[in-house]
Amino acid sequence: MRSRIYSTIINIAFLVILAGIFYLQVLRWPLYHTLAKNNHIRLIPFPGLRGTIYDRNGLAMVDNRLSFDVVIIPQEVENTDKTYDRLSQALGISRAKIESIIRKESSAPFAPITISGDVDKDLAFSLEEQKQRLPGVLVLPRTIRWYIYGERASHVIGYLGLINKKELDDLEDYGYSVSDLVGRSGVEKAYDKYLKGEDGGMQLEVDASGRLVRILGSKNQKKGRDITLTLDAKLQAYAADCLEGQRASAVFMDPRNGEILAMASSPSFDPNIFIEPGKNDAAVGYIKSSARPMLNRAINGQYPPGSIFKVVLAFAALDTNKATVHTTYVCPGRYYLGKAEFDCWKLEGHGPQDMRDAITHSCNVYFYNLGRKLGPDTISEYAQKVGLNKPTGIDIGGESGGLIPNPAWKKARRGQSWYEGETVNYSIGQGDVLVTPLQMTEVASVLAMGGAAPRPHVIKKIGDTTVNVPKPRMVPISKETAATIRSAMVNAVSSDTGTGQRARIEGLKIAAKTGTAQAPNGDPHAWFMGFAPADDPKVAFVVMVEHGGHGGVAAADIAGKILRFAKDNTEILK
Amino acid sequence: MKYDIRSKGEFDYGLVLIVAVIVLMGLFVIYSASYQKYVLSGTNLSLRQLQSAVIGIIVAFALFRIGYQRIIDFGYYIFGLNVLFLVLVLFVGDMRYGARRWIEIGSFAFQPSEFTKVTFIFALAKYLGDIKEGIERPKALVWPFVMAIVPMLLIFKEPDLGTALVFVPVLFTMLLIAGARLKYLMILIGSGLACAPFLWFFLKEYQRNRLMVFINPNLDPLGAGYTIIQSKIAIGSGGILGKGWLAGTQNQLNFLPEHHTDFIFSVVGEEWGFIGSAVLLFLFYRLVGKGLRIAETTSDIYGKTLAYGIVTVFAMHIIVNIGMVCGLMPVVGIPLTFVSYGGSFLITSIACIGILENIKNKRKVF
């Protein structure tokens, strides 16, 4: 009996052991197989650098720079107390924090743990000098993306972020991997596949102490392709500085070929924040801010155009022969439609105005008359002819298309009929009409070039290959019509009664149109659109200041400053 | 019944064959486990193990010829001498891996504690055989208890918790088989369990850690839990077929500490897979089964308790060792019979086979 119990216990024990082995080796094999592999195979990555981004003159705007990470191999630390205290002192991190990082991050024995990323260069060198006294502490160099112009070119250039799960699924075949940074906006996003370097690496077999046993394989890294932008870095930086402190945007474009010379949007963000370790709070701050610094107002800001829309009406009226240059209306300062009263901005009235006068003085009453004569369908037809109501097709993508309303649109969208009063508002760029600053830059180009609307773009070259620019779209505007509007716009700046005179610059003939668009809350938006030199246009521009008050002031001042800078400090106007 | 007729008063060749196969497997595993050391320094541990095996065979043969009854007659003296060595080892013992377990004579070193397992069995068998039915009295349990506790404390002091603990099941099995009252055994076990929490305070720091990490190995993955995690990874990653001889990465790249001694089974698991492990386990099962059959069919109380004692030592080492290597039991540090590298234990184990064969051989004389 007792021996029977004894042998039963033995049998059960052997069965349990057999089951245990079966569980480990057969059922859990996949897990332990992976663990064993991770144990002895180390991958030393050689990250492929992203391509450098240059401005049109070959100045580097985005580059890669060396940064230094302070890492620790806890198993090699000899005097824990001394080492942690010294590190805490040097890095300004509390000892408790260091210990918690080590606890959290330790994965395999002898795997280095990053205590502090991208430390000051002097600190890195001083730690490196104390290497002998602090075994287990290492300073590892690493290259990181460096946005030289920081906040001043961030909307065009964009920023980088860690690749997400879905993108990885889509891009894995193209050589992307889990820890890759990918472009999140601007050039970094649109040209990511060119800029992206090819990662290399070495596969090593190590023993339990992390010592190299043999190299299993290696692959060299490759730098991504360099990109040359159409931007002029100096002009870009200056334009960004001029906008600082306001919610505004500015676009300067070469009307002959669509090269964007400067595109600034304010408030802005610093793309360096997104790649610097431990700056998450700042990045989240950008995204949460009500001022929306991440928004590129030049291509995504949609606003009523106000008076700068009047050039579209002038084009429509002249082209349809509903008016001539000499068509004259008398402006008494107000306009009646039935019992409704519509004011001119100059309440005492402009008196008799022909078309040139009306553009120069931005007379509302003149365009109320013209607009009613044309009707909303014609206005919207010509607005679309000059390129409004759809994105311009700029190569950084993600731009907004604006809105050009007409009676059919209103019926379909709101189920309401068009009111005649809306036509009156429409005539001076108010009501439902929305445009982006870039779209209006495109309109300025059409006027500047007498009909040729180039495709706006920011990329000049990828590597040594010049990027093909599509032929300009032709807007059917007659030479005479374009010349009429142009001369009126020149007067707007040069005449002492012109609305844009504050942008006047000695030795540069500027054609421009101001705009003041009623904004729902607060001061009206200020617009200034134009091109220069008027007779041989080399730059078309739009400056837009949200709630900037009267267009003649806020936007014209900024545009004038930037143009003066362009004339004095760059090759653009030469 | 068939079994009895076939092996009547004879020799169990099957038992010897099984042991030979296990020892041979062990030599190959030790070769692989110490291969890196061999490449570096030319020390061939499997050759040394083979030498020990030969000594073991000689001792086994000698014991077989002498006969267990004659040894039992001297049981107390041999045991006493052995305990003396245990005392000696605490004073003049050789310090290795932080423990004082070895006595060195010239170039020859041995662990007296390994021999104690057997000398204790002989002494206890003599006592149980002499006292016969008297064992039913509670007073009769005092002397066996003292005989166990003295070497246990001395071995525990070395320190060698695993070997010390082996005495517990051996003592109880032999008392049980000799006919001690269950009631008194239960009281003994009960009071032992009641003392267990106090034992905690006598444990060394590393021993406490080992018990803690058994409950949760991830408590200290790079410290006390490291060995058991690496051991499980080694065995688990072996899969069904194993990675092949000399090809286990966990073993060859040194992720496993003590992989040629206490953790040798993880090398078997990693390099020979589930098939290798299962075959080895089956051989062990047959070994214990054959030992048990000899014990069960022996009517002589001396021989019977002696055989049960030996079988218990084997079974304990096999079950606890493999159990701990697989993470089923806490790490107590006892070697795997016939496989782990270590001369003293191999000699003792093989000698025990000689005694078992002798018991089987003498059985029908009575």
C-alpha cells in the first residue's frame, strides 16, 4: 500500500515534468525562439542621412548635424553611487529620474540606455574626457535633422515625425522601418521618398557579455537626394520676420515660371522641436494652440478677398464688353438697392470714376454697378477663369481650394435663391467668396504676365536634375484688358490718391491692389496683391494680415518692406 | 510475476544499460556545454567526467562484491566518519563559487556532502533494520531525526541548500517504508512546516532571492532571475528537434550560467530539442522504475529501506533538477544524476547502482 502511494507520486512527478517540457519546447517554442534570437543577434544601424535642402542660391536651409547622446551600460558601471551622482550633476537630471530611466529602458544585458539625448557639445566633450573615471558611461554621436531657419521657413519645408502603423504597412516595401522619421508636411512630406536615405547596418552575433562573436552581415547606408528649392532663403527669412507677432501670410512668386521665392505664415513653429527628444510638450503645445501655428495660412487660410477681387470684375466687364475703360459711374458714397443701402468705403464719395480711377481708388460704388450689370454667373465664370475655386496645384500639396459661389451653387448647397444684394456684396469680394493668398498670387501673375498662369512650385532641383515645370495655363485675357488693369494698379501705388501708396519704393515700379475684407469678428482682414516691376514683372506677391484693418496700411507696409529688401539684398529684381 | 522469474537472483543488465546510455549522453552534453572552454584552454571536462565514471564503476563493482549487508554492519561508523569530514570541510574546505564544499587531497578534490547522501541511507537502513517493528513507537523516530538533522545543518552551513534538502524526502520515505506510524510522521512534517517561516531568516540573501524570483522571475531579470529566464529560453528555443549538438546559441554564447553542472538539462533541451529531452526523461523514468521494482520485491528490511533510500535520492535529483531548470520549481542547486558534470556525485550515483544490483542479487537468498 505504502509502496503503491510512493510509486504513484513518482509517476505523477514524471508526468508533470514531461508536460512542462512539452509546454516549453512545443507550445511556447515561437516565443522562446524569438527571445533566443534577440538574445544573441544585435543590429547596429547605420542610419541613412536625409538629403540636404538648399535654397535657390545654394544656401543650406535644412541639413544634418552631429548630436551627442549620453548613454549608460548599467552592467559596466563600477561605482553606482558616484556615477549616478556625477551624471545627475552634469546633466541636471535628478538621480531618481536617472534610476527610473534605467529601470524602464533596460532590455538586454549590456544594451546601452540613453539617459539624455542631444546634450550640449561642451558637456559631451567633458564627459568624454572623464571616460576613464566613469566606466559604463558613454557619449554616442548621432546625426539629427537640423532646420537652420527654424520657425522662419517651417511651413514650406515641413517637419518630421515618427512613422505610424498605417504608413509603415503602406511603405514597408519601400525600405521604411519602425523607427523611421517621415515628413509630416511641406517639402519634407511631399518629397519624402527622395529625401529619405537608405539605412544600412551590421548584424552581429554577440555572447552573453555583449562581446562580438562574429559579423553576420553588413550593408552600407546611403544618403537621400539633396533638394534645391526655389525659395530665396534671405527673402524667406525676412518675410517671416516681417509677419512676426501677427496672424498673417505672405507669398512672393516669380510670375514667369511659378517659382515660389518666399512663402511665410505666422504664427509659425520650429520643426527642430519635433525631433529633439524630450520636447514633446512643446510639440503638443503647437498642435493645441488656438493660433494654429501649424497651419500654412498661405495655402490653407481661406478668406473673403475684399477689394482685391475687383480686378476679376474689371477683367469680366472688359472681356464681355459690358464696360469699357471709359465707362463712368458717379460715386456719391453710397448705393441703394431698393431700400437697402451699400456704402463706399469713402463715405463722402469719389465723385465720377472711370474704370482706372475706380481700381486706383478702390471705389465700391463703381463695382456695385459693374457687378449688377455682369450678374453673379458671369462673375463666378471669370473668377474661375483666373484660377479661383480650385487649388493652384503647388507641389507641397494639401492646399485649400477656396470658394466661388453662384446661384446654382447656392440652390444646390443651401436650397435658397440668390438675392440681388448678394451680387452687390460679391462685386467687392464679400459674402460667401473665399480665396487663399496663394490663389490671389496666381491672379496677380495672370495680370502681370498678360494671361500666363504658371504652376506654383517650390522645388527647383532634385539632386542635379532640374524638375520639369508644366507649361503655364493660358487665361484668355486680351492685351488691352491686362494693360488697363495693370496701369490702374500702378496708379494705386504711385498716385497720391491711390490706396496702395504706402508701398511705394524709389526706383521700383509696383502694380498693386489693396483689399479690406469684412471679417466676422474683429477688424477686417487686410490684403495687398500685386507685382513688380510693373513693366517687366519678376515677382508677384500677396500679403494678407488677419484682422489687419485697412488694406492700405498693414498689408501694404509689409509688402513694401519685403519688396525693398528684395530690391536691396537679393538678385530677384535684378 | 513474470518479472520475478526472469531476474531471479540474477543481475539486471537492463538497469546497467540504461545507466550506461545516460552517462554516455551526459558525456556528449558536457562536451558541448564546455566546448567554448575546451577551445580556449584545452580543458576537456567530458574526459574528466569519464575518469570519474570509471572510478564509479570500480567502486560499484567493489560494493557489489562486498555486499550491502556487510556495509550495513559498519553503517554507523562510515556515516560517523562522513559527518566528521563534513565538520572538517567547514574548516579546511576549499572555497569555490562562494561556498566551502570541497576537500582537497593533492590534486584530487571531493565533496563529502555528496557521499553523505549514501552513508546516511546505510546508517538509517541499519537502524530501521535493527529496530524492526519498534519503529511504530514515537520515541523510535527521534534517532533518525537526529541522524538527518546533523548532516543537514552542516551541509546547509557550507552553504548547499539543495543537497541539505535531499535528506528530507529520503528520511520520510525510509521511515514510511519501515512502517512508522503515519500519525507521527504527519506530526513531524507538520512541525517541520511550522518551522519553515523561521527558516527564512537563516537563508542567505541569494537563497531568498532565488525563492522570490521563482514566484516572479521578472522581479530581477538581470540578477537572480537571469539564470532561470535564460534557462527557459534555452529549453524553449530548442523546439521539437533542437538546434543540434554544439549549435545551441544560449549554451555556446554563454547566456546560461552553470550550464555544465546544475543547468545541464537546458543544454539537452536547446541542442537536442523535445525529442532529446523526452528520451532522456524516459530513460530516467525507466531507471527509477527498475530501482523501485528492486525495492518493492525485496523482503529484507535492510535491503528494502536501503533500496528505497537510493531510489529516492535518484528521483529527487531528477525531478527537482529538471523541474527547476524548466521553471517549475525554485532554483535550489542540485545536480542532475549521471549527467551533470561533477565527480563526487557521479561516483556516488554509479556506486549506488552497484548496491542496487547487489540487493537484487542477494534478494532470493533469504
